[in-house]
Amino acid sequence: MAGQPSPEKQMLSVRISRELYHKAKKLAVRHGFTLSDTLVMILEHATRNIILNEQDYERIAQETAEARKRRRSAS
């Protein structure tokens, strides 16, 4: 269904200082990205050396399956 979030994605809500928010927003605008895309790129860069194990991927698969099930039942 159009407009619904992808079941492969997890919502993340964080509280940051207004100063940091405005700096991040300026960074995003400077490079022509959304704030969300900019923060995802920063997180990807910061976690590039983190290795997930089999249990991590099993948890991700389970959470994705549950999100898909919720999405279908909401339709």
C-alpha cells in the first residue's frame, strides 16, 4: 500500500539539542539531502566496522516478518 513505511525499516526517535538539530539540517541542505538521509549516512559511516552475527540477522528477519504481518492486518 502506498504511503506506508517499509517493513524493512525501523523508526528511530531521538532528542538532540536545538543547536545540533540546526547544524545537521544545514549539513543536509548543503549537500542536497533530507535530514533523515543525512543522519542515515552518518550512522552508516559510524557503524561501518560493526559486524552483525547470525543471531542479529535472525532478529532482524523476525522483526521484519512481524512488521509485514502488522502491515497486512492493517490493510
